[in-house]
Amino acid sequence: MKKLLALFIPIVLAGGIVSAQPNEAIRVKSGEKLPTAANYLYPKFVSGAVQLRNGQTHTVPLNYHLLLREIQFINPTGDTLSLANVQTVRQININNDVFAYDQNGTALHVMADYGGVKLALHHSLQVANVDKEVAYGQSSSLSSVNSYSSYPTGSGAIAKLEMKGDVVFSRRDLLYLINQNGLSLAPSRKTVLKLYPRHKAAINDYLQEHTVRYNEAEDLQKLLEFCAGLD
């Protein structure tokens, strides 16, 4: 994958594609490739804004690649490229959505800001199951990762393997909290108390009265709204 090394150049909107939906399973038959449309968060590349820390803003067609877990753009010659030097990016706007990079260079979809603490999602496309090929070219669900030609690693790279069966992909959206320094943190009681250290007593009272599932966006939104209202 090519990386952007120079300045952005404004260009027109790119052609449309179809995106994968949350909780949607995508089966790729043995010998076939994952459809290009299934790789992306948005139905098509749309004109978005890349805001740099030096104050510059560049407008380019953007989309989020679910399998590679990165934001991509299309250059004037029609090549699809990955954003490079992401540490220089303050935020990215795609449609009405905002993305920010954390300390690891991971692109996170910011859902809301609660007094400087942001609730964000990390979108990805994961290998949910691999069907091992059996006789007569059929597949059975024996879950052997060695039967697929490629899969995303923890770093976002793609590892190459031998294709010998069907593969099922699924969308995965993980919640994160981002502090005022841009550090992403896994949601937990301990994390929330650290993010609002001046209000530990009030937050503990809230947690005594309300059950908070830290993997549920609605519960976290209510908790963070309460925390932000304490200031």
C-alpha cells in the first residue's frame, strides 16, 4: 500500500462502493476474494477534510478501510492511498463524522466529547470463522486459520496464508475513551475515575445506583454525561 509523503491536492468525488454493516457476516468462498465494497465503512469515497496540527486543512476523497483499519484517500491519478505521517493530523472529517488518531496511530471514530473526554469507536473487519475444505471442494466449519490466504494481524498488517476453505468475516466495533492528551483507554470503572479525579465520590455514588456495562455505548454515554455535568 502506497503512503502519502507530500501535500494533499484537492480533487473531485470518487466513484461509489457498498460498505459492510455492523454485525453483518460476509462469507468468502474458497478461491474467491473479499469484495472490495465490503472493505469500507462508507458506501463511497466522499470529499472530506484532513486538519493538520499546523493549521492547514486539505480536502480529498476519503473512506475508512475496515480490514486494514486505516483511513484512505484517492489521489488525482485515481490511486487509492493510505494517509502517512498521521502524527501530524489533528482530526479528520468524513461526512458528519470525526476521526482522531491516538498514541498508537490508530484511527478512532469520535462519537461525542464530554468535558474533554471523548467516547470513540474503533471499527474493524475480523475473521470470524474459517471453514476447512473437505472432499469434492466443499467446506466444513472446523475453524482453522491456516486455511485462509490472508488475515488481519493485531498491527493492521495482512498476513498471507494458503487458501483451502471458506472464510467468514464480521464487523467489530470496540469502544474507547480518549483523554485530553489524545491517549486512548479501554473503558472501565478505574479508567473513568482517573479521567475525572476531582469527582471520584460523586462518580462512585452514581455507579452504586446504576449498572454500567462498559462495552455498551448507551451506558457509557449516560455515565460520561453525568461526569461532564459535575464540572
